[in-house]
Amino acid sequence: MILNYKLLGGAKQPAIVILHGLFGMLDNWQTVGRQLSDQYAVWLIDQRNHGKSPHSLTFDYHTLSDDLCDFFDQHGLQQAALLLGHSMGGKVAMRFAVEHGTRIARLAIADIAPTDYPATGHDSIFRALFDIDIKHLSSRAEAETLFAQQIDDEATYRFLLKNLTRNTDGSYAWKFNFEAIYYNYAEIVGNPLGRFDRYDRPTLFLKGGNSPHYIDLPQDEAIIQQYFPQSRIEVIDNAGHWIHADQPDAFVAAIRAFLAEP
């Protein structure tokens, strides 16, 4: 698997590797990446079935972790200063940390916990995607209208519309492989870690203060400590699930402070 990526900053600087969430892509992280690229080589990655990376019917956390390990090898990354993952990308980062812990010095997880989530969490999104006849879609506005009928939250469907691309012949296509995501969804909402998995290096969990259920406090603290004994949880106020988009300056400040710790 050859993953699409973008490198910001000098390649010889300490590396930060960033993984987007479900239905996302590396473009969602360019604002944060540019801010951090003054001191770090920031590698923004499209994971398989997302962005401009290849599509595959195989889609689970062990495979996504293997993709990332291959990416490190392909680009000569012996050890990253930080692996940062958001939502689904956070679960990939957790899996990678317990499997390849020596390849990263620190771990940061944005608004997700090592636990199981309801298998119905994205039902409205999947319904909307299946209802849109992408082969006969006439315009982006038509897709927006169809999304608005199915998805209550405007920010969510505008986020999804960033994945709508136009081919050279004028037809439309999705950048993500939503069929593969749908058929492997039970795996993606599950806990990526096993009972005895551990990562014993510094770990930061960032929770959006307005994010309702991805990290539940205080009940998720015990399970986070079980897997990540050197972890702590910080809450970023006035931010929802997409913390990096809602409060980019506060998010970057938290990451910089974490990286500056001894």
C-alpha cells in the first residue's frame, strides 16, 4: 500500500505524523500542520480508502497499522517525535503504538478512547451516501441538498462534501471508499486494543469540551490508564469532535507544550 501524503517543513527536522479521522483526509490537517512545520517535519497522510490513497476491501486496525509501519519504512522514518491521530486515526495510532512503540517517542490522541462505540453512530451518513446516485449526480449543489435532507448537522455534511471530486469528464466521484467503510464499520467502531496491550511512553489525550461522547469523563479515565499508564487527558474548551478545526490555536498550543515536556 503506497499512501498519499504531504510533507510540510524540512525533512531533516524531528517528525510529526498526523492521521485523519473517518471520512477525512490529510487536507483537513493542513492548518495545524503548517503551524507545527516551523519546528517539525509534519507528515500528513491519507489512510487507505480515504483522500487520494488507494482503495481496498480490507479495512481494519491491524491493516491500517501495518500501512503506517510500511510508510515509516518507505520514507526512512526511524522514529517520529510524535504520532498524532484524530478519531479513527487516533485508534490507528493506538494500534501502531502498542505494535511499534519504539518508532514513536510520544503519542497524542484527539477525541477518541480505546473502547467500543455504538454500531449505529453514522447511520444517517451511510443512508445519505447510498441514496446519492453518484454516477448521475448533476452538481455539488444537488449533493448538498440531498445531504441536508438526511443529515441534521450542517457542519457534518459540509465536511463530507469536501470528499466530492469532479472527474475530467465532468462526472462526480467520492474520494473515500464508503462501501468498504460501511462493510467494515463494526471493526472501525470497535476497540483497537487487546486486553494486555500497553504503550508506556508519554501520551496525551485531547477532548473537545463540547464533544458529547467520544471521551466520557470520568469513566473513560480508567481504561485509558490501563493501556497508556503515562497518559493524561486535557479538555479544550469551546471545541467539538473536530477540535483542530474548532480551536486550532489552542490545539496547537497543547501539542507544542506536550512536545516541550522533558
